[in-house]
Amino acid sequence: MYALNTVCFTVLLASTALAYVILKPKAYIRLNDDNGAKTINASTLNSVDFDYNTNILYIIAKEPARLTAFTLAVDGTPTQLLEHTFNPYLEGYPLDIEICRPQTLGATPRVAISFVNPASRSADGRVVFFQPLSFGSTTFDEIQRVTVGAYPYDMEFTEDCTILIVSNKGKPTKEGSQYRDPEGTISKIQLGVDFNDATPITSSVISFTDYFSGEAGLLNYIDLLGKNFRTFPVRDPTNNLLSLEQNIEPHDVIITDNGETAYVSLPVNNAIARINLFTDQVSEIFALGNRTWRNYYMDASDRDGATDTGDSELEVQLGDEAVLGRLAISTVDGVRTDGLIDKPFTFGGRGFSIHLPTNLGIGSTTVDSFEKVTKQYMSDVFNTAYTGPSSNPQADRETTSPYLGPDLQAMDVAEFEDKTVLFVAGGSSGILYVYVLSADAWCPQPYFHSLYRAGGKYSSWQALYDTEQMGDIGITDVRFLEDIDLVPVLVVASSTSNSVSIYTVEEGPFDVETGI
Ligand SMILES: *[C@@H]1O[C@H](CO)[C@@H](O)[C@H](O)[C@H]1NC(C)=O
Ligand SMILES: *[C@@H]1O[C@H](CO)[C@@H](O)[C@H](O)[C@H]1NC(C)=O
């Protein structure tokens, strides 16, 4: 078995620490749906940010098109300050929120929210800048807005708040007979330290076209293809040829501390792009290759298409529904000229890797650690996902096994008690994993410390939701906050449970509770 995503050697380490970094539940809040009521599965994407100046936590929920703000000023317990509803027909659905306060005296703090175009998600999106809320705020006031590319999925400010980088996913749509697949692009928005509704804001587009144009571009493309870079489909449903740029789908963006470079993940393309923020060019794309699963544990229990792998054991597993028979397998990679699948390639990393900044080579990686520790500690909700209100978490175990396994959807890295701690969330299962990265001169090595899953396992999803025991299902964002009332916390935003949880981050014995 092979998986597209990440290559190389592996380190799987058991913890040697005496005290583990653990999470303890502190608060759990269900957010409103678009009618202001509480309903299960009311959102599709929730995103959070925090304003340390005011202790205000902002949560935006895409589908109900809402912002809910809480103050954490009283003992770190969230108290709702304000709820603001966006009009999806006029303003669009919100995708991401970023707050930035320039350190300069007299500067304008800013809250940026990216929106899907209200007419069509494949039309240009926008970023709207708002005034940050304060304790007595009753309204959420816009300063100014700018147009960006289609489906502005993620944003990041430079440290001085004067540049905002936006990744425009460019998702395709078919509306009636019209098919449209916009290019994936990056927007660079430049705004002053001090700005108001009349101050010019410039927005420019960083495109992937140059990287693939001319002879050098062809060489870039050939090189990437050798490392499992993917740009499919080649043609749209109306049989028109699609360009490479149309098939590039930027997702998450980060900016290096010196503000010179941005990294953008291209998950659909199995790659990471490096962007030079001086020249405003894509300077390099790193394809993430593939890795063999032969010596690792993968629980992947539909797949059509004939295989002829020459490996009798693998053939039996692929034929068995309970083993690999339902695994989603590539019909492009590992296919022989006669059309039979010679080497089955599946998707999704199911682990995490730490890459070296120079060439994005892999320094360390966990391959099957998530699935192993989940099997060990929480086998009754292993790879579970919400399939409907009358089912339950335990009955729905294994739902994501044939697809993305642990379905890792969000992470944050933080400094805590002189350690570098990584928090990773299994999106559908609602399991939070904590790893500590050892200080290694060359590349930090990950040590598993603990895992935590809120919510019940055996009552129906609806009953759990109604009694506020659904936990964090459909996690789309996690954020570490340092020293909230002297205690560091992890904020977890989830879409299916349409909730926000707050956990305190502590050191102590790791003990898995049995659940409800
Ligand atoms: C998978 O990666 C290896 C290198 O790790 C490479 O030799 C091989 O060609 C790749 N397989 C495919 C089908 O691209
Ligand atoms: C949850 O909501 C999403 C978006 O509205 C929908 O596509 C999905 O089918 C729902 N899930 C279930 C199990 O009802």
C-alpha cells in the first residue's frame, strides 16, 4: 500500500516523560443556527481568533453566517458579548477571521473576515475589515472591504499588520450548464498602520501561472509529476481543457516570522508552495511524494476496479470489505498500461511530518501513530463520524477508515512549560491529540503525550446534542491561548456540533475516561 502525501523515514516514539501534557474540559458552548436556535449539524466551517487586548474570543460559523463573540475576562469562562448575523445574499458566507493590532502608537487595530461571493462560490470573494469589538460593543462596524480571489479560504497577517495574505481556493461550480473553475491564487493586501474608510488599500494577485509557463515551467511540472504532484481532472465536464492553475487549490497559509516568505498548502495537489513576499512570486512548489504503508498499521476497511498487485496477501485484503476492500484507491497512480492497478495508491496522510525549512525535506514523521493510539485508548469510537441524528458515535466507528482515517483537520503549535507542544484534531471523531516535540538541533522529534475526546459514545447523536454532550464533532479550528486568567487554554471550534470548547492545558497523569 502506498499513500500520496509525505515520504521517507519514520519515528514512532513512546513517551518517556513523567508528566504528560493533558487537556481538561473547562467550558462548552453550543452556537446558534441561522434561526437563532440550537440544531445539530448547523454549520459547515467554524473559525476562531482571539484579541489579547480585550480578552474577546471571536467565532465565525460559515453556514449560519454568524459571528459570536465571547469575553474570557472573568476567570477565563466565556460570556457571550454579541452575536452578529451576516446576510449570505448580500455579504456572503464567512470563511476565516484574523485579528491584528499594530504595536505602533495611534495605529488602527483590525479584524479581517473573508467571505465567499454571495452570488457564486466560484466568483471573486472579498475581505472585509472591521473595528475590533470592545466590552461594551453592541455593533460590529465595517471599516473597508477589498475584492480577492474565489473562495478565500485562509488568511494571515504579517506581524506588523500591514500585509494580509489570503489563499483563494478557486473551487469549481456547475451552475445550470455553466461550469466555472477559477484559478487558485494568493491575494496580497497592503494596508497602512493607520487606516480608515477612505484610506487606499491595495490588493494584488500572486498567480501560479508563471511557475508553469515556458520551458522552465514545463520542467517544473515534469519534476513535480515525478513526486506525485497531482492536477486532475484534465478536462472539465464540458470537455474543455483545464489549465494547471485552475487545478491548483490553495488552502492554509502561514507567514514566516521575518515576513519575507509565505507557505501555502495545496492538499488537492499533494504539495506545498513557497511564496516570496518581496517579489510576489511563487518561488517553489514542493510535491509531497508518496510513502509505503507496508510496515505500518492502517485501518481501511469500496473500491471498484481490478487490481493485479502480484501480492497475494494484499489481493485478499483488497477483496475483503472488512480489510481494504472499501478503501478509496487512486485510479491514476499505480495503474498499469493494461488498466489494472498494480500498486494501490490511497489518499491522506493519516499522520503529521515536520519538514525542514530549506528544502521542505522531512525531518521527522508519525505515520500510523494517530490510528494506533486511538485503537489503544478509544477503540469504540475509532474513526467515528456523525452519520445522522439517530445513530451514535460507537455505532458510527470506522466511518472514515476508508477515506482519510483520523481525518486530521486542524492543529496548533505552542510553547508550554518550556516545551513545544503540538495539538492536532481529528475532525470527524472529535479526538484531540497532544504531542510534545523534543528539542533536537536538526529536527524536533514528536512524542505522544495524551488524547482527549469530549462527549458521549453510546447515546444517539441527537440525544447527546440535546443534552450538550455531543462534544467536538466536525472540528475545523483549534487555537492555543496563553495565560487566560493565568492558565493556558486550547479553544476548539467545531461545525457538526456547531460548538466551541475550552480546555485548560496542564501537566499531569494521562488517564482516559470511559465516557457517557
Ligand atoms: C513513489 O515514491 C517513490 C520514491 O519514494 C518513487 O520512486 C515512485 O516512483 C513513486 N511512485 C509513483 C507511482 O509515483
Ligand atoms: C451535515 O450538514 C452538511 C451540510 O449542510 C450536509 O452536507 C451533511 O449531509 C449533513 N450530515 C448529515 C449526516 O446529515
